[in-house]
Amino acid sequence: MIRKEMIAMLLAGGQGSRLGVLTSNVAKPAVAFGGKYRIIDFPLSNCINSGVDTVGVLTQYQPLRLNSHIGIGIPWDLDRNHGGVTVLSPYEKSAGSEWYSGTANAIYQNLSYIDSYNPEYVLILSGDHIYKMDYEVMLDFHKENKADVTIAAMPVPMEEASRFGIVITDENKKILEFEEKPEHPRSNLASMGIYIFTWKVLREALIAMKDQSNCDFGKHIIPYCHQGGRPLYAYEYNGYWKDVGTLGSYWEANMELVDLIPEFNLYEEYWKIYTRTDNVEPQYVSADSVIEKSIIGEGTEIYGEVHNSVIGAGVVIGAGTVIRDSIIMRDTHIGKGCTVDKAIIAEECEIGDEVEMGIGEEAPSRLNESVYAFGLVTIGENSCIPSKVKIGKNTAIAGVTATEDYPDGMLAGGEYIIKAGESK
């Protein structure tokens, strides 16, 4: 058996409840991003660009699209006879079959997968962050410091620090203290949820903590290693990194891509982002359409105007329709004479003619005030919107809706329509 120096375990089982109707039927890492990608493409591309050719992807919630997207790993050159990419779902064991409960429990349930490669080091990754990182440089740092655990960390504004695991280090970046989401943070160096463990140390910690309910890296494994006197180090990262866990941050990260000089460049030759692409036709842009500062996917037909927006593959935008500051995902059809302002429309939706989205004043969402905020209109996949209706801000729609669902042809700001069978 060829021994692997380092393998990656990519946690991609999360529901992503803060993305609301976008993740009703799809795991967060499989949500579209930047027109042609899915969120999971970023950590997978980082792996292959960093020379990590063995990746276990741990799925749980709504894994179908994720599984078909990853397939046997061809786009990322991860279709290997030895190593490559393996999708690891919770499976029926002879006794005590159970779902993954907590990030560390998911790894614990796959000890035999990791043992089969007998690696020296294990890289733990999250499937829902947008960034580029060379994990090889982080591994070199881990080795130089003879660390047992290395946590990738980055400075965040002090007022946001209580949302993260916070590390307090000495001048050599050795971790003196680790606090999970402290109320009064004493440092602004935040854990990015990216860890390198020496495998024998992680294995011992996982077995020791296996009976903890919802066993988690930040709450259980890292404190266990720290209290056991293991050397923990913080690898400081200062590049672009975005946790796209809320509708606001997801919308913002997409909008940043269309800046004239984007902070995050999707098209660098030396650090490519790979994805599964279907062979689709070229775009069609009509003579009287207008496109400004936008990403337009393959096979898209545009007869109207698109300003400052990210448009996926196979989208149709009708004549006289104006799209601004919006994300339209693949295979969605928008009729004629619509105005779409600051909306996120998921895959395979049908929008009728003369629909107005994002109008009026903001009102707090009656469905979930913390999720449906940011002044956005959010429409889940496979939804239908009838012609000539008006939709306010902080609204959510999921499912096939009809004219009678809109009192006086209007869905006011803060209101929602969730059809039976769709989750919130």
C-alpha cells in the first residue's frame, strides 16, 4: 500500500440553514457560485493545486447534487486508482448506525478510511468557504514548528471576533489559549476551520472524545489536544477568505466578482478553479440588449439589460427586462418587461412577464428576520412566479406559485410564500 503523506477530509454535510430557501433541497457546498461554479469547487481546487490528491468528502444533508457534481473527480484531476476523491456518506453499520453528529464525529466515523492510507498528516477542511490557499505551505509551517495541530487563522475586525473560534498566540505563533466564540474576545485572530493534525494525535483525540454528543473540533478536539500539552500553532493567512454562510455574505461575495478589479480573481492561470462543466452552446446576446459589469454563463440568451449581476449557464432573460445587482442561477427563465433588483433566484425557476422584484421599503421578514434580511428577494429552485406580480424586499418564495397567492398582485416586503413540500 502506498502511504500518503497528507490526505484531506472535506466536511460538506451542512444544511446551511442561514441560506434559507436556497438550501431547501441542496447541501450548502453544492449551491452555485460565480456563475459557473459550486461552493465546494474552491476547497477541491485548492487541494489539487496544493498537491493533495486524496480527498474524502463527508456528505449528509441532501447529498444528491453534491454526489453527481463530484462524480469520480475528473474536473479536479482526482480520478485516481489510488487516492483521488471519495464521497463518504453515513452508512448502515451492523449496530449503532447513526448520522454524523458534529464535525469531529463525522471524522471519527471514517477512521478506517483514513487508516487505509496510513497518512502522516490529516488536513480538515470546510466545504463552504470561498478562498485560495496553498495547503503545502501550511504543512511546511506545521513541520517546521514540530506542531501536532496547526490551525489556519486570520485577523478579523474585533467587533466580529465573537462569531469565531479565537486563538491567543505568543510571538512564534504558538497557541497559548483557544476560545470558541467568546463573548469578550481577547484577540482578533480567528480560526478559519482549516486544520492540519498529525494523524496519530488526531486519532487518539477522536477515540478519547467519541462519547461527547455533537463532538466538534472547536469545542472538543482542539481543547483536548491543548489540555494534553500538545504543541498547537496558528498559521496566519492574509488572503481573501469568505464564509458564504448567510444570504448577505453570499450575495456580497458574488457581487465582488464583478468589480472592475475584483478582490478575488477567478481566472488566475497559476491557481485555477476547476468545476464540472457540461458542453453547452455559446451565449446569445441580442442587438438591443445591454450588459454592464456582469458575469454571463454559457448558453445564456439575453434580450434585455443586465447590470452588475452574476448570471449562470442556460439562463434566458426576456426583452425589456432589466436585471440589477442580482444573482440568477442556471437554467432560470425570466419573461419580458420585468425589473429584478437585488434578488437571488435559484436554479430552474420560471418567472413570468412584467414581474417587479425588490420594490418598496424594507420590512423585517415574518418568516425569519435574521435569515431574510439585507434587502434581498430570495427565490428557491424550481419555483414559478406568475406574470404581473410585484415582490417587495426581505421576501422568500419557494415552489410553484399562482396569481391568487399574491393579494392584489403583491407580495409585500417581509412576506413569504412557501408551498407544501418546500422547507424554510
